[in-house]
Amino acid sequence: MFDSSQTKKTRIKIMMRVEMDDGNERLLFMFVAPNTRVSDTINDTREFLPFETAEGDTEIINKHRIRRIVPMESKTRPSRDPYDILGISESASDAEVKAAYHKAIMPVHPDNIQALNLPPDFLALANRMAAQANEAYAKIKKARGQND
């Protein structure tokens, strides 16, 4: 009668850090069509977007509640500027660099995520992100001549 395999659309699963309007940040998966940018999906005509949680549940979130979405991995930019990784400008003060580092490392620090019983892919990604933040901070400190 109705063959559902013909209507099923292929989607790519991308892990996102989603900052909500209340300031909470969450790690969620977003699904985008092949050859489609995340920004195209975010800016389409739908009022709500589906996300998958670490537990595999689907959450439908109103776009107006989303303050910022950051893809956690990018195949197109394997290495980035350390200032870009921490989300600051090169003119940032040492205190701003340190604050940005702490903001970047806290959600993905192994001590903070081990007890959450997350799936292995979340843990692996969080470990890569923590290493990336640590490396970026170390590069900035070295470039500025700081040893501590």
C-alpha cells in the first residue's frame, strides 16, 4: 500500500551546543539534509526544530527559545585559531582569556561529564573538545609569555 522507504529522507546527525534564552547550554543532536548548511536548517520556515538528546529522546524546541547554536565538530575546519576556539578576540585581556577558557572547558571537562552516563560518542566528543580548549589556552599563554 504505502512504502515508507520511499518517503524517508536521509539526514546527517550533527552534535550541537545549544544555548537557550534562559542561559542554559545543552549538548543535543540536530539532523540536517545532505549538502545543507546548519544555518539553512535553522533559518528555514519552521517555527520548531527537532533535536535528539543524549538518551536518544526527541525534543521539539521553539526556535525563539534558542539564543545560539554551535556545531561541535566541523569537517571543513579541522584546526582553528586558538582565539576562535575560545570565542574571543586577539585583543582580549588575560583575564578575559582565562574566563573564556573556563567557559569553554566547564561543559566538556571529563570530571563534569563522567557521572552523567552519556553515550560513548558524547564522551569522546567532549574529550576532544576539552583537549582542543586546553591546547588553545596553552597556545595563547605561550604566545603571551605566560608560564603558569
